[in-house]
Amino acid sequence: MKTALDLKGIAQVGGNLVVDALSYTAFDLKGVASVLNKGTTLKIKNADKFTALDCKGIAAAAPGQVIFDFS
């Protein structure tokens, strides 16, 4: 498993990411979302772990670039 710092580094150079919410905090993923490049995405599986407020905070860090999988 990659650390949140690893994910931020990957995102900063243009990587699209798919992560499991069970492995990271909302704060971690908000930080990752905040460094996404234009045209890249962060997909969060098992997003039911987070509250609606957490999801809004993550999404606000990168509008239109975060995908939440609640299935």
C-alpha cells in the first residue's frame, strides 16, 4: 500500500488514482485531491466510510476531479 505522501507525489506528476477509502483518512485524501493536475482524477472506493461532510471537503479540493464509489 502506498502512503498518502506517495499518492500526493504521484498526483503531482499527473497520475490518475484509484484508492480504497478504508486505507486513508478524509484528511489524507483531501490533501491528495488538492494536488491533482487538471484533467486527472481521484477515484475513492468504499466511500461509504466517510460522512457527507468529509466527501464534500474532498470534492471541494478538486471540483470535478474526484469520483466517489458508494457501491
